[in-house]
Amino acid sequence: MLSISVISNIYFEPYLKNAFRFYFLDKSKFTFIYLNNLSMVDTVESELVLLHINLEELSGNPSLEQFDIIMDKCKEIYDSVRKKSKGKIMWLGFDDYNRKDRFIFGNILPCNGIVDKLNLFLADIIDADDSFLDFKRIIAGIGIKNAYNDKGWYRWSSPYSKRTIEEIVREIYCQYCVTYCRTPKCIVLDCDGVLWDGVLNENGIEGIMISKKYSTFQKFILQMYNSGTILCLCTKNSEKSIRDVLAHHNGMILREELFSVIKANYRNKAENIQEISTILNLSLDSIVFIDDSECEINEMTSLVPDVQSILFDSYTIYEQLSCFKLNPKKQALADIRVSNYRNMQSMKHYGKDSAGLVDIHIARDFELSRISELSMRTNQRTNGSRLTIRELSNRIGQTYSVYYRDSINDYGLIGTMVVDGNTLMLFSVSCRVIGRSVEEQMIEYLKRTTHISEIIQGRTGKNDSFLEWLNKNILG
């Protein structure tokens, strides 16, 4: 059960608990801590902590002259919560939309923009493992008139409307998905009606159009690719015509080299998706399929229910894809690239002829973000430990990075080990290198350099056989 704490100098009831029940399906334990009582709390035993300070309650009528004082108070509060909690802190920023002086002075910038300055300061001081939530952006999405509840503010110091509180909890849920990797790893796209307007087989390359709604979507998908998401195509077109569009159409933003697998044929799309899953060594529940045909979506949902199938709508698609695990540093730091297989023959050739090189070394500071991601994201080839950047940075033992490359691809940082004395704290390998003997070479390295007598073991629901293999090969 997920434990969540809310720390604030205002109240969010009576709507907060019901919102948590809705998004977390009663699988969460909720605790509210009033800010004035924080000093009486020794530890905050929660995985997620929402921290929100109402500026009016904190400092009355804030002014630029008070900026340094308010800034110091905020830092003091954050440091106190950080010391008491091992969980992820989400600071819900300040807002200034409900100030009553707007009825006197109109819509001028309140208090010379002190709220915006404070928000920038807060976003800068919080740790890398924590998140700053842009509350003003959340309110903008709701609308100022719908965001506040003056009656609740006067009666029980709860200034926000039911809608606002629901949107706050929804954002907490999104951050939970991002932090704990409850997100798919691969997007499989149809082409006609998803990447362009028109039917390629009927209209030819000259007859398809890439209007603004399609180019906007392609830019969004490119951003997801640059953040580490795997892209594939599954379309009922000829492979030659698809490759011609990717290579020669002036309006295309997504090009052939971005797609790990292209399935362009007239077979059942469910079969194609299962083959993509096999080629990439990904479980079906790690895949999202996007198509503009309701029939195709229904068929996929029926035949391969583990795949998340989304009917393409240019107005709703971004909301439906909003909880992906995005890490802009991923490719820059680790240069992770999936093999760009052209067909099953190249896959067979790859398996026979390529020789891989494994590089294991003591982890460097800039690699800790990717190592933490591996520990959080891997569910199959892992001992089940989940370590944050903070825990890795403060650990006394030794952390190792594992890189892999072969004659075709450089996979980057695909594995990690953490050893503390004679205890193996973490052993994690990306599914992208399954079958390439990386795990065996990691174990050989451990046997040469350490004397492991204990393995920390956590169950992910998918790693039982790997834990058994790990115990057998390390402990004997």
C-alpha cells in the first residue's frame, strides 16, 4: 500500500481523501500534517510527500522587502521535511490568482511578481529526486473562477475548490507513475490517420498531407523518443512505400532511423505487435499501440489485452500519453539506443555474427541518475532493489556501471551492481541485452573482486526465476 503525507499550513478537506481513493483505488494510506505541528513529528514515514505553503498564511501581505525572509522560511521548511522524510517530496508551488486587491488595482502583476520569483527559487533549491509542481499552471488549466472556494476559506481555512484538489491529486498520481515507472516503454504507431492525413496505398506519397495537427503530434513523439521512449511502426501498407515516405516526404518530422522496428504488411496487427515484443525483449504491458481505426483498437484489445491500445484523437492523445517515464538526460548520459532491426532476417544475422563487449567500472557521479532509473524501471532481470539518486550518493559500499556494445550498436549503460561489504544490494540488467551473456560476465566480475555471501531480494512479480538463477550462480 502506497503511503502519502500532505504537509501544509492550510486544509484540503473535505475533498482530499476521496480524491486519493479515486486515483489510487483505496491502495493508499493518507496522512495530513499541519505545518505548525511539524516540529513535533520525528519522521515522515511516507513514500510520497506533498508540501504546500499558502503564502498569505505564511507572511500576511507579502512584498519584495520580505522576499529574503520568506525565502529563508521556505528553505528552512524544505530542509526540515527533507531530514524527516526518506520519500519523494513534491512541493506544490505558490499561487497569486485569488488576491482581492485585483478588485482595487485591476490585473496588474501582484506584489511586483514576488510569487513567480519565489517559485523559481523553490524549483532551484529542491533536490534532484524531488519535484516542484507548477501550481499556477494547474490553476490555469482549471480556470481562476473555478479554482477557489471562498466559503471553504472562511469556514475551515480550505481555499481551494473540489475541482482544484482533484487536479492536485491527479498530478500526484502522475508523479507517482513517473517516479515508480508505472509507465509503458514503447510506442507502436499506425501511419495513415496518425502520422499523416490520407491513405498511402490509395493516394500515393504525393496524396498524403501532414497538416498542423499531424506535425504537432510528430514533434511530440520526437520529444518522447529523445527522452528515451522506443518507437515502432505497425501499419497495413507496403514496406517500400512506408520507407519512401519516411525518407522523402518533406513534411515528415519522424524519420526511418528513429524506429526500432517497422512492421509494414497486411497481416493481423496483433501478431505484428507480439513479434515486436519478442524482438525488443519487452513484455506486452510495456507497449502502447496507437491507431485511428476503432476496429483495429477493438481487435487489439480483444486479442492482446496486455497492450494499452489508444484510439488516435489529436485533441486527447497528449493527455492519454501524459504519464510516460521521461528523462531528458537519458540519451545524453547513457546514449541508450535500441537496435534498428530492418526485418527478422537481420535479427538472425545479428544473433550469429555480432560479438559484444562488456565494460564494468566504478560508477561516476553523472551516471547515478541512469543507475537509479535502472533500479526503479527493471522488473525482470533484477534482484528487486529500488534505489534513489540520494541513496546511491550516500551509500558507503561500491556502485558499478555496466556498459555493452557490439559491432552494430552501442547500448550505453545497461546494467548496474551495488555491493556493500559482502552483501549484493543491487543487481539490475536492462531487458535490451537479454541473451547476450551480460549477466554472466557481471557475475564473473563479482566473483573476481568480491566475496558475496548475501543477496538483498525483493519480489517484483516478474523476477522470481531470475532471483533463483542469481542465488544459484552467486551463492551456489
